[in-house]
Amino acid sequence: MPSWSELEQFLVSGLALGGVYALSGVGLVVLYRATGVLFLAFGAVGAMGAFLTYEMIQASAPGWAAWIVCILFGGVVTLIYGMIFGPALAGRDRLVRAVATLGLTLILLGAMELLWPPTSGAVRAISLPTDNSGFTVVGLQVSWTQVIALGAGVVLTVGTGVFLRYTKLGTAMRAMANDREITATLGVPIRQVEAAAWFGCGILAGFSGLLLADLVQLEPATLTFLVISSLAAALIARLRSITVTFFAAIVIGVVHDMLTPFNALTNYRDLTPFVLAVIALLAVSRHQTIMTRSSEES
Amino acid sequence: MAGTDTKSSAAATVAGQRLALLRRPERPVHLSVTVALVLFALFALPELMSAYYTGYMTLVAIYSIVTLGLGLLVGRVGLYSLGQGAVLQIGAWTAARLLFATGQPFPIVIIEAGLVTMLIGTVIGLPAIRLRGLYLALITLMMAGAITVILATVNFPNGGGGFTGYDGQQSHIPPIRRPSIAGTDSAYYRYAVVVAILMFILVYAHLRTRPGRAWAAIRQSEPAALAAGINTTYYKLWAWALASFITGIAGGILAGDAHYLYSINFSTQDSIILLAVALMGGVYNLWGAVIAALLMQLLPAVLQNLGVNYAWLTILFGIGVLQVLTTAPTGLADQFPKDMKKLGGLIWRLVRRPQPGASASASASGGAGGGST
């Protein structure tokens, strides 16, 4: 049994990880609610952006330019996908639209393996200037990257909540989440609103890809499938509430990292998001909410 | 008395019709082509193939069973599973453990592996089946991720003791045994093909009888199926159990084929690629399963032979999924013959068009044939 002082450090890293999961989870939920598409390529888009950043930094480009490229890449790729396949699949089942994004995932994954094949020797990594500078709080070492990760999660969740509640575009998105047809009849330019949602989600994908590449590891498959952890958070919130998504993501991140010092459990810590999501889904299904909802949708 | 007589005779007629439905081949041409292909795969192909391709064709036979199970779930019942790769791992693990632990004959072991996988699949499926559509796909993805993590920690058996059968210190790792009649690679290929054919027959028999009709009703509309008196949960679970069973058997064959199993060779990505190729091959047609397995296992071998990077194939699968979902939901198995027919019609029209005009230049070649008759 590790002592509390050993656990403390993992609490900090867990909060940072949870913050990034929250960032991705909120992006997934907002896009899902506005367009009905569960964007499973979220992780792959971020990963590809992170690799572009890595490549630019290797070519001694200025850091800030490389980060902006990563974030913009996420936005542009997601927007292009949304503009082409959003309308093409608009009338189809939500499941089909989610599976189609797996197609984009595979394309990006293949492209990454082609352009950046696994290296045997040197490990690729992105380091942000905020990694090494930090401060000490009640005896705990905290880096600025960790602060940014958690802070971004918090700011984004609150910001998105405010945006959806008080702005015109946010109201349009909430209206579309309820009924696309009626929203269109009311004169809302739904294609433009959808485009905004796609672009915003892509920006978040790029941003979280950059942070995860720094906090976890710069490797195509790892980063691509980290989306499953944030997806777990979104599922716990039943793909609806961004507040619940945020807290679920924090819990997943903290539990995951705090299991690390336990010898018996350390190898199983990657189960955290799966176990929590499965429990949440089964609890939901007991009340049959999903049954009625999905039959309404189909 | 008379009433029961008519009742029993009516029942006999219905039973007779059912039998006839089972027996009557849908299209005799299809049946003969199938038989010819099966005979070719069993007898001619092993003689023609190099050792390199024999190994990959064995994998095609194994994975055709996996995609058959997935196609059954997706195409016939409408249950999207993103966890079939994990189910295959359970089958392979169980078979490997039993092959090391016992001296039972190989066929018995793979049936046991199938049954254990079915049991685990059903236990997992029972709660999951309450969910539908997107949520079911996601819960299977989560479960596949969990199983992959567990097996990566437990490791595949390598002849050690205990429940897990894994010994990290072992210096000499014994290979997983094969059946005595199929020790060589080409004999094992035939063995795998025979098992695959049996699995296809098993699934076909299901599709042509009561469960197949119940699944078709459920896929069309679950409330309507329920109203028609079909126990939807029971039949959905049946499909789930059947798919798990055959996938478990495929896992058993895979264990014998590989000789050594490592958890590093299995990933969550596999489950996603499995769904991708199953959709590309076509989930509404049993041939789709074979095409999917060829795409997943033979195509990489051919590309590797040509020196093409495997990553291109991943990209191709991605494009294939998008193409299938947007324009050709029936997949290659149905789309390819249609396209060929269209192409044939187009060529036919192109060839025929100049003739009615009978201009001197256009009928130069065609006219010669016409003149001679």
C-alpha cells in the first residue's frame, strides 16, 4: 500500500490527464449534439496534427507556428470531412455515421504509419516549453503544461456551456440537437452551423492531440485510441451533458493515474475508462432510456 | 377428430414446405459454382501455392469464419459489434491453454474453445444486448479494449503452469500443437478450410430456418418482430452466441496455426479493421465473409510480395469503409457482380451500336462476321 505522499504526485498528473480527456469529451459531445455524428476519428486527427508539429520542430520552425499548424490541421481536416460526408450521410442511422468516421480514422492511421514509420532507436517526442517550468504547491511539483491541461479542460467546459446558452450560434446548435428539420424551417442556416461545429470540434482535436502527445507519448496508434478514454467520459454523460462529461473525464484521469503505484493494479489501470463506461452504460440501460431514444431517432 | 386431423395434416404440409425450403438450392448455378470453388480451394490450391501463400490462405480460412460471425451480427440481426477481435483472442487463449494442459484430440479442444468463448460472449452479451445501435457498438468497443488490456497483462499461455499457463522465465517455449493429421502447413490449410466450410454450413442452416427468419424480422423492425410474437432478446442472444461460438473456433484454429501466441500481435485496431473489411466485403451475403477475409489477410501478403507498405492498405480500408457506407451499402459481394453486369451491358451496347447504322468504316470488323453467316 503506497503512502499518501507517493500518491500525491499521481493526483497532479491524473488531474492533467483528466483535463485533456475533458477537452476531447466536450468536443465529442458538442459535435454529436449539433450534427448527430460521433466523431471517432478525434484521436487520429489530433495525432496527425501532433506529428506535423513534430516534423516542423525538427525542421527548426518556430514552436508557436508548429503548434498553430497542429491545431489548424485538426480544424481543417475535420471541417473537410464534415462538409463532404456530413450531408452525404445525413439521412442515415447515427450508428452508420459513427462507423463512417472510423474510415477517416483508418485513412489517417495509415498515412501516419506511412509518413512516420516506427523507429527502433530514437523516440519521437514533443516537448512544450511549459514542461520544465512550474511551481510547487504544498510540496507538490506542478508543471505549467499540467496547469494548461486542467485549465483548458475547465475553461473549455465553462466556455462551451456559456457559448451554447447565450450566443446566437450556440442557441442554433442547441436547436439542431433537438430537431434538425424544424430548426431549418425556422430559418437557421443549418449547414453553416454544422460547419462551425465541425471546425470547432477539429480545433479541439488538434489542441488535445498536442497536449496528449506531450503528456502521454507521440505514437500513432496510442494517440488514436486515446479517444476511447474521452469517449468513455462522453458516454457516462450519455453524450448529452458537458458538465457530466467534464467530471467523468477528471475521475477517469485521476483513477487511472492513481492506480499506478499499486503493484497489483498498475497493469490494469488502462481498464479504468472501459470499466467506468460499461458500468455507466449498463446503469443507463436499466432505465430503458436508450431504448426509447434510439427508437425515436431511427 | 376431424379437426385434429386437418390440423395435423396442415402441420405436416407446413413442415414439408419448410423442408423443401431448406433443400431447394436458391440458384443451381450458384450452388455449382460454390461447390467448384470449394473443391478448388481444397484440392487444387494447396498444390499450386508456395509455402508463403499457403500460410496466408490458412489465415484467410480462419478469418473468413470471424467475418462470417461479424457479418451475421451486422447484416442479419443489425447488431454492430466492434469487439470481434477480442472474441477471437478469447478463443485463441482458451484453445492454447487447453492444448497445453490436456492431451485431448484437437477437434475436441477447438469445440471446447468455441463453447467457452460462447459462454463468455453470452455472459458479456446478455447485458450489452439491452442496448441498441450506436450504444451497443460503443459498449463492444469498450469491452474489446478491456479484454485486450487484460490479455496483455495475463499473456497467452506458453506452456507454464497455473491458471494462466504463462511462465515469463521459460527459456524453451514449446509450440502449440496441431492435430496429428494436419501437421504440415498445407495439410493444416486443408484442415482450416474444412472447418470454415462446416461453420458456413452451420450459419447457412440457421439462416434458412426459424432463427434466420426471426433475425430478419428483428433487423427490419424490433417492435414489429416483438408484436409478431418473436422473443427478440432470445434470438438476439442466440445470434450473439452463435457468432461467439464460431469466432472461438476460429481462435482455436488460429492458435494451432500460429504455434506461438503473443498478446502484442492483437490490438484494438484489429476489431475496427475487422468491421471495416466485413462492411467492404458485404454483410448481406455469405460470400462477403470470404471476400472480407481475402481483403484482410491475402491482400497484405500480395502487397508485401510486391514491396508495398502495409500502411497503404490501412488507407485503402478507410476509403473502402467510406465508399461502402455512402454509395454501396451491400459491399463488394453484391456490388461487384452488379458492376460487372453493368460493364458487360455497356460494352455490349458499344459493340452493337454501330451495326444498325451499317456504315462502311464501323462495320469493317463486325461486318465480316455478319457476311459469313
